[in-house]
Amino acid sequence: MSQPIFSPLAGVEGCPEGGYYAVVDLGAHVLAWQPPGQRPVLWTSGRSHFEPGLAIRGGVPVVFPWFGTGPLGNLRPAHGVARTTTWRRGEVVDTTTSDGRLTVTYHLDQTMTGPVPHFPHSYEAALTARFSPESLAVALTVTNTGERDLPYECALHTYLAAGDITQVSVEGLDGRPYLDTVPGASPRERVQEGPVTFTAETDRLYAHVGEVTVVDPAWGRRLRVAKQGSATTVVWNPWVDKAAAMADFGDDEWTGMLCIEAANLRDDALLLAPGESHTLSQSISLA
Ligand code: BG6
């Protein structure tokens, strides 16, 4: 283990022979999973900020306690305060040199974010990232430590690297209802027919609890993305105009990425009674 990796951010990295793993304390944000002998599986923008208080563009942002601007559209920063707060690093188990495994656990509670308008709740959140040559597994557990109900949205907003998005297809969503949230799209629910392919800005919320497979012919690989504790799968690629409009996203980088997000949002937002916990997890492996 050595650090820091993405100066000036502190974090943990693992270097199994022929591979690379990285997670930073800002946002408990997994930045890299490159299984030994493989291309990187996660994508991070060359234009990303790596500064305390600013969101990182890429890796696995932890979205909490609201998604986007929240159920009423009035919350800031976008996707909640977890990804812009430095979490407390807990246990690190690094056996990369013997079996290629690294596990890092982080903790967050409401005292670490400071007062959050519209979210006066007490909670403990734990994020565990398990890296191995076979898979990356990320789990977010939230516990209500207050005396009243805790409503929240959450997501593991995973950015996957791809050889050429115009050739990528996502299998496993056939027949699933979805909302198209690209500006100007019809607000009516649609139903997915066949695999998802990418020909324009894509921003969809699928009612979906299973796993998907990302088929990437340009790199000749298939990524299996499984999840638990999540009612919505978000599929996102910004395409040309939105990529150009984002300062922390290279104009041409949309060709080499897509997001597959394990989420609970809108009508499927979570509500924890005092003392109750919920775990949202996602795991990625090469199929
Ligand atoms: C996705 C949303 O989850 O995140 C998109 O569905 C959004 O609408 C994207 O543009 C990126 O969000 P942000 O806040 O990281 O720019």
C-alpha cells in the first residue's frame, strides 16, 4: 500500500502484478480497478477535478442522500454531499502481494458533512470496496441513528471504460420499463426492446433489479454488472453536446465510457425507521 495516488487526495492503492486498484478518501471514491493483465475497467476523465470539496468525474461516485437534485428538484450539490465530503478511512486489508486482494472500508456521518439544508437527519454510512483479480465489489450501508424516519436516495454511479460506445450494447434490460430523462424527452414510461445501444445522449432510469452485461466489441470484452438492494438501474452517456458543456469532461471522452448505476431514487427512495439499515451493493466482473 502506498499513498497518495491522485495528489493532493489521500487514498489507498493496490498494485497486484499487472493490475492496479485505487480508492480515495474524498467521497470514499473508487477510482481504478484494473484486473491483472486486463485493460482498466473503470473510466476517469482526464479533465476531472481532484480537489477537496469537488466531485470527481469517473470511477464510482457515491450518490447520497439524494440523486440529481432530489425528489423535488431543489437540492444542491447535485447527487448529494457524500461525494464531495472526505470520509473517515477505517479498516484496510491489503493482501495484494499474496492473493491480489484489497479491501478498504470508509465511514461517514452527519457531523462530517456539516449541516445540510433539507436533510436534518442522523445516520452512519459505511462504504466497503473489495478489489480482487476477479471482481470489484462496492457496498454502501446506511443506518438510521436518529429518532425519526430517514428518507434518502442513493446510487453507486459507476463509470465504465469502453473501447467505442457506438459499438457497445447493454444486455439484461429487455422488457424493462424506463423513464427517459434526457431533456425534452417524453415523460411517459417506455419499455426497453432488446439490448440498449447508444446513438445519442442517453439518460434512462430502468425499473430493474437484476444484472446486466456490457458487451464491448471494440475491446472484445463483456462486463457483468450485478447488484443487490437496488430497484433502479441508470444508464448514462452524455454524447457530444452534454460532454462539451461539462467543464470536467473532455469533449471527445464520451466515446470511451458509459455509466451503469445501481440506484434507489424517486418512487423507490428508501425510508429507514430508527435503528434500521439498508445495503446497496454492486459488483463488476469480466464475463
Ligand atoms: C447521471 C444522471 O446519474 O449523472 C445524469 O442520470 C447526470 O442526468 C449524470 O447528468 C452526471 O451527473 P453529475 O452531477 O456528475 O454531472
